[in-house]
Amino acid sequence: MNSPIPISDEHGRVHDYLRISLTERCNLRCFYCMPEEGIPSREKSVFMRREEILDLSETFVSLGVRKIRLTGGEPLIRKDARQIIEGLSELPVELGVTTNGVLVDDFIETFKRVNINSLNISLDSLRSERQGLISRRNYFARIMANINLLLKIGVEVKINAVIMKGVNDDEIIDFVRWTKDIPVHVRFIEFMPFLGNNWDWKKKVSFDEIMTTLGSGYSTEQIQPLPEKPNETAKNYQIDGHKGTFGIIGAVTNPFCSSCNRIRLSADGRITNCLFSNNKIDLLTPLRNGEYVEQLIRKSIWNKKAERAGIESFEFLEPGYKNRSMVAIGG
């Protein structure tokens, strides 16, 4: 059988990594992700059904996608999340999940059964009270217990921490110290602008600022850069002698666009080619009309801008820039 023509853009980037949002709902209310008032609820019919998720996933795989990650909202709160995970595990892909960690213990057996050996968990503070303020719900103890449970059974754990000035930037060294005896990979993520999260240029903590902060706790010799992997979003490091590692995702000030291979599919079946793009192409309606969606997929990715959806500077965002809220896009 001939290999599929890869999904590529006009800049020569091949896209083989699909991120699927299973739901816009979440059991937390992290203020950088969800507006304080929440998002308008919509009819169930506007969202992808399980069989539609599996159908579209098969199409993407037939076009060369080799990795699928489930996101949200919180993907594990969806009632048929287990069936979706099990269905996707039958495809020839590397399957991953990004979760807030609250429900992980309920899915341990499912993860074992389908050989999910790595999970991304969102955790923005190592302090219980502060994590509760950021997420507007306090499940800190359960999240930490679930992280320890995953590590105990040998699952690789990546921690996603959104770093915000005046909120949790004083915990950067604490997170890295956590990696001394615990084999977690902490990823510091720059605060990004989304609808309803009150983003401001002054609130961001840049790649350079994070590295400067780390320099106050560790010497240059101690901070060891790790080899770069293809399509890596983070610049990764390890403190000499530590079991764990850490990385910095500088999507705002130090973007990784030149090697981006990601496609995002929102819970309502819209494909987007960049987190910062306002251009969404509906796949769900044509799918329900019995149409083949390959050309829509290829068109969306082909038109991808070279960097950050064409935004030249986040310091002076256009007044009309209105991306969807993060919870409605999927991470």
C-alpha cells in the first residue's frame, strides 16, 4: 500500500500530531484557561459524538498522523472517555492524555490496558492554597496523590505549569527542586492570551526571565541542557544529580513554530492550525453530510502562517484580536 501524502503547510512543515479536545467542560476553573463567568453552554448536538471522533481520527491517521493526544476542558470527565480511549488505542498511533489529574485514579486500569505510559498533568503551584486560588477549586491533595500513584506504577509524568508574574513566578526554583528526588518532567509555560483570561503583556514571565531566576539558585554548570528532539515545544534541562528534568515552553517570547507539527481539533469538530489562530474550519458538518473531509484538513494546514498565526508582537495586540478561551480550543 502506498504511503499517504503527508499533511503539510506551504512552509514545508509536516503535521503528524493531532490534539483532540473531548469536551469544553472542566471540573476546575483555572483563570488563565476559563473566563470567570464560564463559557456559554451549547446543545449537545454541536459536539462530536464518540463514533465521529473515531471516524475523524481514522481519517487523520490515513493522512499520516502518528500521534494523538486527548485534551479538553478536562477529557476524563466525559462520560464515554474510556470507550474513546479504548477505540483510539486500536489505531497505529502513540496515544497520550493531558489532564488536570483529578480523576486519574479512576482511569488507572484503562491506561494500563491500552498501554498509555505517559501523562501530562496541569499543576500551577506546589502550594495547596495557591493552587486552589488559581483553579478556583481545591483538589491539590488528590492531584498530588495521583501524580505519586502514576510514578509508582512507572508512568512518565510531565507537569504543565503556567507561570504568571505576581501569581506563581516565585515557585520556579521550588518546582525545579521537586525534580531532585522525584522523576517528573516540569514544563514552565508562558502565560498566553485567550478570550476571558485578562492576559496582559506585563503578566508574562519570559524564557529569559525564567532562566535568570534559575541562575539565582543554580550555577551555569549545574543547569545541563538536554538533547533536542524533533518537533519539541520546550527547551529542556536537568540539574546535575537530579532524577527529574524541566523545560520551558516560550510560545510568546521564544516560539517553536519553525518545527511545529500539531493539528488541533476542538470538541465541536473544528480544526485549527495554531493556538493563536482565529481561523477555524468546520469538519463536523460535512462529516455528518457524508462528505469526505480530507481536502478541508489539507486546506487548513496548508494556509498555516509561518509563526504564531501571523501575530508579529504580543506586546501590542490588535484591539480586535479575540481568540476563543483556552477551554474551548483544547490545549
